[in-house]
Amino acid sequence: MTAVLRRPRETPPLDTRTWTIGAPRLLAGLDTADRLDLREHLGTHGPLPAVEFDRLLAVLDAVGGLPGRGGAGFPFAAKLRALAPHRRRVVVNGAESEPASRKDRVLLRRTPHLVLDGALATAAAIGAREVVVALHDETTAAAVRAAGAERADAARLSVRVTPGGFVAGEARALVRALDGGPALPPGRRTPPTDSGTVLSNAETFAQLAVLLRVGPHRYTDTGALDEPGTTLLTVGGAVDRAGVVELPTGTPLGIVLAAAGVVERPQAVVVGGYHGAWCAPIPEIRLSRAGLRSAGGTLGAGVLLVVDHGTCALGELARVAGWLAGESARQCGPCRFGLPALAADVAALAAGQPAPGGRPGRQLSTVEAALDHARAVTGRGACAHPDGAARFVTSGVHLLHDEIDRHLESGGCGRPVLGRLPIGAA
């Protein structure tokens, strides 16, 4: 069984628009500058205070541990406490393998010193001798190297370009690639902290840099009570104002949709990326981890995609399900067989056709077959990719039940698939 590894991506110049709801923190200064060099960065944010390990933990604890701004949302303070007493290093995960996500690249290309501040401050606090920024594309790597060359404290900094691919951005896959192995998740689910590595995504380190500057009191004067601060979302799909937006955590979905130029109520929104979930476009949904959890969603990778009534939503779901099956590591049964079967089920739904199969001895409807395959892969993979893909498909099947009935009755809905959900290289 051979896994497919992809070459590092060559990403074109970033033309992603940035905007804010409320006062900017992470995106401060980008309204007038394309990129903040070190001088402009310090003029915008001020100097970064030094902080020792115990003080760093106290500051993090005062804001709820600083939930990570990557897929899992694991508190940064908990990672530091779990750190094994090995040779320590700090890894910035800038791979951003989600096809629809741009937020980490915006930070690394346009305000890279904010990310480096957080990473280098962490390294100093834990006694790490190495800070690695891991990326999938050379363009972003060049921007980070240029930023490092501007700093006097970057002797321990290195920039590494690792193979691309959706699962290659997973934390353990990235660490494995940095250590000389394939960019694939290992079979055992051992966190990087067990080997002395503190790994978080670019936005988390940028958030830390803001927190250290403004302190817990000011940091918590915006955002949700249980999840203070701001967050970045990459907004796309059927919107007039696509781009990366910074907003207070807990901002209602309706405010973001209105600010993005969405006038009519859409069919659905996809939140959290392709390991996230399909959600009803309820304006009152709060865009925080707790708020989305109560609505059956997840903030995940910080992606918000709008699916309008002009496209076939089931066709959009089928495209992404097929792409997710193709992006698997092919290291275990759930990825090699379960995800292709799940994708075939969703393709049959979109085509209004009977289920292509199910478990032996069972006659299943097309919907039942999809849900059956989703259950069969959940919790059984060598990594979290089958779980995330199953969650994405299951949420879509449940939300689009009326659309599914229409397809099964009429063989389709008559609408084209406009590609509101981007797939392929990010």
C-alpha cells in the first residue's frame, strides 16, 4: 500500500482581501500597508516584553489557556504543561492544507513578525534551541525568511518546506516530515509534546504575541466571555466580499454574512473547513467554538463558505467528498476503502440514484448507506482524516434532507454545480 506524497506547492502571489469587524489586532496596519516590515511592525504593535515560563502560563491561564486557532482548538497552555523534558523545539504549522483557507498565509506573508514574536517568545520561555516554521509553498517560505533576516533574535529560526497534501498538514504528519520521514500521520496517535515539540498554527502564535503585549485584561475586553479575543476567518463561496476577516469571537453569523455582502438567506454555510460541518444559516449562531458546537458545527480551521441557491448543494457536497477520499493517506482500511465508498454514496445522492452498496446482507437506502459508511470509518483510522470527512458528509446529509428527497424523486434539482466549495491545491 503506497501513500501518495505531493511536491511542495507553488502558490501564486496572495491577493486575499483583509477586513475587520471591530478594532483590528492581528490585522492591525494592513489597511495601509501590503506587508509590515520589522520597523512598521514595531511601530504598529510596540515592543514585545520578555516572559519567563511561569509568567507565560499565568498569562495564558488568565484567558482560558488560549484555545488554539487550528483545527482542534487545543489550549496552548495545556500543550506547554504536557511538554516532555526532551530537547525542546517550537514548530509553527503554516502548512494550511485546507483548500479554502488563507488566514495563516495572510499572517505569514503580510505580518510575519507577529507570528515570529509568538514563536520566539515561546522558545525563550521553554528553553527551546530551535524554532521551525513549516510550510507547503515556497512563496510563503520566502516571505518568512525575509522577515527572519530583519531580526536580531532569529538565530534559532529555520524555515522548512514540506510536501503538500491535505493530511500532510496534520500536526503529527508535519513533525514526521520535519524529522526526515514521510509527510503522513503515524499509526499511533502520539502528540508532538511527547517528543518535546510545541506545535501550533500561525494564528495561535500571532494571538500569543498580541496577548503578551496587551495583557490579559485588555485581551479579554473583546470576544466571548468563555473564549475571549478575536479570531480570523477565511470567508468565501457565494459572497461579494471574500477574504480574511478578523472579528471578536462570538460574533453572530448574521453580522458576518451581512458584512460579506450576502443579501438573501443562503442554502447553507460550511463552517470549519472540510473537517468541519454544514450548518443552517441561522443569523444568531455565535462564531465561537462553544457557539458553533451548540449548533452542531465547529470553528475548526477558521473557514466560512456560503452555499447559495444558485448551485446544487448536493453536487457541492459530492465534489468535496470525492476530493477528501482522494486526499487520504491510504494507510488504513477506513481511508483506503471507507472514504471512497462514502464518496460514492454521496455521488449517488447527487445523481438521484440508488445506493451503490452497503454492508453485506443489508438493503440500505442511499441515505442510510452514506450514514452507515460514515459510522464505519469514524474512530477507526490511523489519523483523524476519516473522522473529519465523516463529520463533514454526515452534517451535509442531515442538513440537505429536503434536497436529497428532491434529487431522489426527480433525478436531480436542475441546478449546476458552481464550485462554491473550492477543492484542489490551496
